[in-house]
Amino acid sequence: MKTLLNIIWLILGGLWLFLGYLLAGVLLCVTIIGIPFGVAAFRIARYALWPFGYTTVERADAGAPSCVGNVLWLLLAGWWIALSHIVTGIAQFVTIIGIPLAIANFKLIPVALMPLGREIVRTDQPFAPSARW
């Protein structure tokens, strides 16, 4: 079922999200200061391409640099990216086939707002390797 939902997601918008995050990652990596944000955009791009069967968890080793980076990301880009996910999710919620896609869009909001200090893991592995005891 996850594969079928991922294929529908890919056709109905996931590919465009992936390409948008990929372009943002490339543009951010052009500058040295933007490299951590570019890496985060690449991570989100992979998650946006195939979201069903994956989730995000906070990394246990994320510290103050991640916090500062998330504040910068939130102020400069995160809020409008999250807003686009909200608008798209509401539009997808109108149709029956779009409800799971809308839920996936809403699932992307926290990582779009604050991507640093998060790790994308499979849903059958709910804890990040760095967060395990």
C-alpha cells in the first residue's frame, strides 16, 4: 500500500516538490555558509519524493548550531515553504483520493519549518540510530 501511495504521490505533485527542494539545495550549496541548509534541502527532497513509509525524528546529538540554523531557516525560508505545504494539503483534502496525499503534505510541515537536527527514518525503525540507547 505504501508503494501505491508513493507512486500516486509522485505523479500528483511529489516530483515537483522533489525538484523544488533539489534546486533550493543546489542554490544553497553555492555559498559556503549555505551548505548546511543545502544538505537539509537535499534530505527534505528525498523525503518529499517518497514520503509514505518514512517519518522524521529529532537527533539526540543536535545542539546549539542546529537551533541557530533552524531559527535562520524559519525566518528566511521555512515559513513560506510550510505555508505552501498547508495550502497544497488543504487543496488535496477536497478530493477523496487526495486525503492521504494531504496527510503526507501536512507531515512535511515540521521538517520544512525546522529541518536541522532531524533525521528521516523508516516507519518500521521509529528511532534514529543516534537516538538509540
